[in-house]
Amino acid sequence: MKLGFLGTRGEIEARAARHRRHSSLLVAYRGGRVIVDWGDDWRGEGGRLRSAAIVLTHAHPDHAGGLRDGAPCPVYATAVALEALRRYPIERRRVVKPHRPFRLRGIRFEPFPVEHSVRAPAVGYRIEAGRKTIFYAPDLVEIVDEREALAGLDLYVGDGAAVTRSIVRRREGKPIGHASIRAQLDWCGAAEVPRAVFTHCGSEVVKGDARAVAARVRALGRERGVRAEIAHDGLEITLR
């Protein structure tokens, strides 16, 4: 399985050379290519990537706004997300349901509910290809079924909005916002996940000194027995 971080910027105004475009992940396996999330920054560019499908975590503009003009391939998302995008001219809509796995070009996706937004409920995806498994959740406060989602992973790809201080509020009695990198590394350490990469980067990462931030994240990972790093636009990871 090969992962390409097409973009790694969250829903912020700040940009940097390493974080210019909204977070989007390309998953490739034996010639099959699937994109996860396609935000505003990618509007009008779907056709050039030759993707078998676009899979969405949720309907916020930085994750789905690139579909305002439609999509050249099927779009997979929860019924709630597709309803939020009902005015988008997406011709081939495919509904996904929590814990109902589906396959695209030999790649297995299983949606897991995550807490992030009341207005735009989100899921993360447990993604398997060959003998490798990752969990991808670029926007979250917590994973509803954390133990099941993180069991036996080779790689966790999470929310890079903040390094040590979670950005959490409550709305309608539910937590919304973003878990810190430190909190997510706690999850990974407890689940014995060997490696974690953080995307959807917030201002603390994008506007900060790249080397200093990377060093902090590596140190937080080492304390928990996890190899940790910040993703950047153009990063490629091959899991063999």
C-alpha cells in the first residue's frame, strides 16, 4: 500500500511551503487509486488524478468543497454527508455505513464514527490493502470505538490541528473540535501502534518552525513508544 499526502493543511488561513493545500490522501495498491477527502483547494482538479473513487470523512468544505462542480468518479460518504452535499452535482453517490466494510480496487475501507462536529458528523476509515492496515482520521476529538479501530495497525494517520493542547468545545452535550497530537499519541501508545503521522495541520504547525515542531512531535512519540512525524504536502509513504 502506498500513501500520498496530496495536501496537509487544515481549515485555516495560514499557508506554508510544506502545507499549502487542504488535507487529502491518495491510497494506491496494485494499480488501484482512491482519494480520501477533496476540499476547496482541489476544486476542478479531480479529473487529472485518475482515481477510482473519492471517499469522504465528512462534509466540511475543507474535506468536500472540491466537489462543488461534481466529480469524475463515484463519491463514497455517509448518508448524512451526502445529504449535506445534495446541491453538488455529484452523479454517482454511494452511501457508506459505520462498520460496514466496502472494497475499491482491492483496498478495504471500514468507516468508524468519530466525534468532531455535530453539524457535520465525521467518520475515520480503517484501510487495509495486502497485509497492511492504517487508520485515517484527519478531524476528530475521539474515536467512538477506539479499541477496535486501532487494533493491529501498522500506521495511524491523525489530526494535526494542535500539538499538546486539544481544541475542544461542547455542543448539544457532545465534544467537538480536535484532539491534540499528544492525546492521539496516548491512544497509539496504549494500542501499541508503532507509527503515527499527522495531517490536517493547524496554525501551531503551519506557522511554527518546522524543525522545532517536528522535534517536539518526535519526542512525544518516543515517550510513548511510537514513531511520530508531521506529514507535508507531497509526502509519500510505502508500507511493504
